[in-house]
Amino acid sequence: MRLYELSEVYNTMQSLDLDDAQFQLMLDSFDMSLTETVEDLAKFIQSLEADADAYDKQIKIFSAKKAATMKKVDSIKDYMKYSLIQMGKDKVKGELFTVSFRKSSAVIIDDESIIPDKFKSFETICKVDKNELKKAFADGNVTGAHIQENLNLQIK
């Protein structure tokens, strides 16, 4: 039985006019169904968490494979660039690809401390320390925040 169906059954049981023995018998049956349903849901949650962990591991594996592949691409490009420069070739045209050099420029910063401020941008990051704020609530009144009590589902 589904959890929401059990909730409906429980509410219906409470509205029935039963003697103590009948109510206890129905309550015992209800408790067994509830325990089985909750346990099945906990097993399902555990299975989903295991899947998520496996996905995290696969992401790490594929990220490492991607980085290795891109390193190989860069190495092959460097090899091709070096070889073409050694042979004095600016352009090689094949059936599928044309490989050539394109000039570009990049700014290399030698000493950031002597660069004028007009060429710099500054970022200010403001972050509230929630742990310290929580401690401050014990000492007195804190404005701009409040403590919220939560019910967190725990599966052991």
C-alpha cells in the first residue's frame, strides 16, 4: 500500500466508532503495513543514493579521460606546429582539412603590482558566517536573520 493511502486509512480508522480491542487490532495491522511501506521507501532511497554515488565516480572518471584526451590533442597540435615551422610551411591543404597558421596576440602580465589601477577590476565578496551567527543567537537578539527549526529525515 502507498504511504498516502496509509494516511487515509489511518484517518478513517480514527473516525470509526470501534471498541478498544477492535481499534488495537486494526492499529497493529496498520503499523505492520506502515513499517513495510516505510522500509521499502528507505530501501529505494538507499538504492538511489548508491546510483548517485556511482554517477559521481563516473563523472570523475570521464573528467580525467577528457583531460587526458585534451592533453593529447594539445600535444599533437604542438607537434604539428613545430614540424610545419621546421619545414617552413605556412599552409597544408588536404582533401578533408586545410591546416594553416593564424596570427593572434595575447597580453602577458609580467608584474601585476605595477599595472595602473585603471586597468584592474576589483571584486568584493561578502559572506555571512552562519555558524557564528547561530552562536550569536544564544547570546541575544540578532537582526536580519532568524533560527528555523527543521525536521530532517534520517535513515539508518
